[in-house]
Amino acid sequence: MLNSIELNLLKTVADIHETPEGAYNIRQNGKKAARNTTANIDIVTKTDKDGIDIIIKPGTKNESVHIPVIISEAGLHDLVYNDFFIGEDADVVIVAGCGIHNCGDQDSAHDGVHTFFVGKNAKVKYIEKHYGAGDGIGGRLMNPSTVVHIEEGGYMEMETTQIGGIDSTYRKTTADLGEKATLIIHEKIMTQGTQTAKTDFTVDLNGAGSSCNVVSRSVAKGNSEQTFYSNVNGNSLCHGHTECDAIIMDNGKVSSLPQVTANCIDASLIHEAAIGKIAGEQIIKLMTLGLTEQEAEEQIVNGFLK
């Protein structure tokens, strides 16, 4: 039975207002709270370590899987391994996310290791949100690791968002792509206070005709610090793009290190990075429309991270 705090976490990280349709697995304080499978999507508890296997049959269309994690106990350190097997020609949406509510004086943490096996010509949209709340002095820590294997003609789109309240995070993603495979990553992060965030992307474009687009947008407020690493390796006839755009406010710090490596003469790779404060003329323009300076800044930040 979920309390009001836990229900709010579910709503925030997975947009779950009531029992979701389709397949789902809800993890609460390190244990299974609820699960449902369908004729095309099975969820099986691992026997060798803590976690689940999500098995999506070939040809599955217009179905979704929700696998949120919520933590409301101070001092809990949760580690889970989830493997996704997406069958050939499937087209599915996977909604993950983790919310931590910590009112204690001990750190609460969630480390999720997600591995995706995207079958031939399969299509996956993966949505992941991270959120922290609670008035305790204990930290809210999240360290997600994502491993992606995409077979010939496969497509995966990732939307990852850290929407506030996470004191420390290290987000690591590695991917390898086969022939004509595609990977799209859109990351959004906002930090404040003394929070720290580090993201690390490595993509190997192994198959001919493969492509990736890795884009990170972030805002660093207060005395928070962020570091963005990305490394795209073109190992064949391929197209790769990596980009980091960041806004710094107050005493925030952002370091961006995008890297591209061409190991094939037919690799076409681009990297970009832009870091700076909000332009004064943007704020003035919005203030002439009746907004306060603070409201103007909020509008600009929200539009930037949208």
C-alpha cells in the first residue's frame, strides 16, 4: 500500500495517477510493490541478482512498460539490475524513473543498471525521470548506468531528465550500434545549491549506415557543479553528433568535454558545446511584458529545458 508521499513520487517520475495500463513493475523501498504482464510483454524476477527481465515479443506494437522506483526510507541504498529484450520489429514505449523522498539524516540512494537488447528493426522510446524531495539532511543520490545494444535497423530514443532535488548523480551510458541502427539521446538536468551532476556518454557506431545524436541541456544554479563527457566513435560509414548546451547562474560551474573519434574514412562526426549566462536583453524583454526579473529567468530556464 502506497502512502500519499509515495503516490506523489510515482506521479512525478512516471506520470502514474492510478494503475497504469499494460505491463508494469513498481519497486518500493527495494522490493516489488506491484506487477502486471500482458500477452506480449513478460516481466520476470531475476534469480542471480536483484532485478527483473523485461521480455517484449517480436512484432509487439503500441504497448508500453512502466518500471518506476520509489524510495521513502532514509538510509536505504538500492541497487537493481534490469535487462530489456526487445524483439524484432517491435515498437514500444518504456517509462522508467526514480523518486527519492528523504526526511532523515542518512543518505538514500538508488543505483539502477539497465541493459537494452534492441532487436532487428525494433523501435524503442525510453523515458527516464529522476526526482528528489524531503526536508531531511540526508542526501538523495542516484547513479544510473545504461547499456544499449542495437541490432541492424533498430532505433532507440532516450529522454532522460533530472528534474530537481538530487544531491549527487553520476549518469553513465554506453552504446554500440549495428548496421543502419539509430540512437537519439536528449538529456535535461538542473542542479542547485551544492548539488553535483556528472554525465558520461560513449557511443560506438560499428555498423555501416548507423547514426547517433546525443544532446544535453542543463542549468547550474547556486554553487552546483556539472560535468559533461561524451565520446562518439565512428568505426564505419556513419553519422554522429554530440552537443552540450548549458546555462550557468549564480556561482554555478559547468565543464563540457565532447569528443569524436573517426576510425573510418567514411565516418562523419560533429561535436558542439556552448556554456553561458542568460543574456540581459532576454530578461529585459520579458520584464517589459510585466514579468519580474525572477519570473523572467524562470521562463527562460523552463523554455531552455523544454
